[in-house]
Amino acid sequence: MSVKQKNLSVLSIHSYLEELKVRYCKIFPPKVEKIHYCEMNEEQEELYERVKSQYRNEDSKSPSIKWESTNLD
């Protein structure tokens, strides 16, 4: 598949999705978001802080955190 064909394919998909959006957005109700806050336990908080610090670290482009299976009850 040539670059032109790929670009045309992407444009076709984009146009189709836009058409669907215009057609069906009238049918669905508006989006409703509900935010629920909860306390984290100590283990969850430590993991959260590790992940957050890796993402904030400019040197780290892709975080490499080992997700361990733990009991969070």
C-alpha cells in the first residue's frame, strides 16, 4: 500500500467517523461524569507516588514499573 493510499484510507475513516458522530450524537443523551473520591491505603499510596514521580521525571520517557500482584483489601 502506497503512502497516498494510506493517507486516503485514514481520511476515509476519519470522514466516516465524523459522519457517524453527526448522525448519532443527536440520539444519545449528553455525557455525564461523576467523580468519586476515596482514601488510598498505604500500599496504594506508595505505588501512586512511585508512578507519579517517574512520569514527572523528564529523563524517564517510558516508565518501567513492575506491577506486583498484591492483596489490596
